[in-house]
Amino acid sequence: MKNIFYFVLTSFVLLLPASPFAQSTNRPASSMDPELQAIVQGVQAKLKAGKSTETDLAPDLANFDKLIAQHAGEKTDAVAQIIYMKAMLYLQVLDEADKGKALIQKLKSDYPDTRIGKKADQILQMMDKQAAAKKIQSALAPGLKFPDFNEKDLKGNPISVGALKGKVVLVDFWATWCGPCRAELPNVIANYKKYHAQGFEVIGVSLDSDRDKLDAFLQKQDGMTWAQYFDGQGWQNKLAGKYGVESIPFTILIGSDGKIIGTELRGEALGAAVAKALAKK
């Protein structure tokens, strides 16, 4: 989540006009840029140093408030962007949804004519969707029974985790157009080849929308022979919705007892978790 915040902050700094507070009557508008960038850089430095609690970031939050107060009454895009940045700090780093949402609602009511204010409803809807996804994924905690599905694979055969009882199963949400998914794929294939004979299975869930492109991709992959679920709905994929998947690659590793071992296991962590789970069989 913190990487998302880095991106948001950097993006907004780049989008700020050279003189974002041209309407200010209190002081020259050009003096805003250095102060705003100083706050941004301060937050980034703390996050990179592992300082991400509300206590750690209290001075930075206060600096946001100070900057906003200095431009009270200005209903400009630049002021709205500062409020939005503060909201993202609450939402993406501090996990304070209520405080972040209150700031977005403030943008909607107090800054309706700004670029961000006009998108406030969309942002609030996205937040509600993310909250719902988070609630769904709370059922995917390690040690809990995996909430199974019963679907059909690309060949029309029944597919479910329950049908692989006694196996260690990786449910892998991915897409051919997803760069990080394709980067992780060789690792998944390597672990499948290494541990399949010992009882390791993979079920792919493709968020592609083009069946022909998916088929062509699969035919070119050496060792990617496991079953795939595909419904052509992209991000509206039925199973992605069922498990609250908001980004890919996303994986769920299930033990031979049908209980969840972990989610988002990649790289060396995936192989280590599979080996450990198989050793317990």
C-alpha cells in the first residue's frame, strides 16, 4: 500500500502548475511549491525508513493542515490536491478509512468545482468497493477454511479446490496482459514442476477478456498445464469478485486440510510455503 502512496504523491507533485496559488492574496503563489514538495519528501523519507504510524507522521499531517490553513478560502485545484494527498496518507498508509473518507467528502462539498472535487463521488465509490473487498478478504486469513467454488475450466471440466482434496493447491489470479503476473509465472511453473508429483496443484483464474489471446498464450508456455478458469469478464471476473481481488497477481495457497496457508505468496516465499505444506501431509 505504501508504494501506492509514493505514486500518488509523486503524480500530484508533477501535475501541480508552476504557480498553483495564483489566486492567493496572502503571499506569492510560487512559494507553495517548495513547501508542498518538502512535505511530500518528508513523508516519503519516513515511509522508506519504516516510520509509518500516526505518531511518526503527526508532524507531516500538521504541516498539511498548516499549508491548507494558510490558503483558507481558496477553492483552487492546488488546495484540493493537498487535501487529497492528506486523505491518501490516511487511506493508504495509516489505514484510517473514516478520516480519509471525511476529507474526500470535504472535497465534494467545499471544492465541488475543482478537478478532484468533481471526481469525489467516483473516489468515494472506489473506497466503498475497496472496503467491501477488504471485508471479503478477511475470510482468507491463514488457518481459515477456504471458501470453495465450483466452476468449469477452459475445457469444460468441473474445477474446484475441494475436488483436489489432500493436495496443496495454489489458486492464482492472473492475466496475460499483466506484467507482474508474467514476471512471476516462471516461478510458479518451476514450483509446479518441482512439487507436482508430491501433491502440489495450481488452479489459474484468468482475468483476460479475449479467449483467443489466452489460448495462444497458454500454448506457448512450457509447463503451464494446470486448469484455468475464464469467463471473459476481465476485472468483473466472477471469482475475482467472490474473493475480493483488487490487484493481480493475487494468490491463495491452500493446504491439504482445506485451510488457507497464506495469500500473495511469490518468489522464494511460495516455494518455501509449498515445501513446508507438503512435508506436513
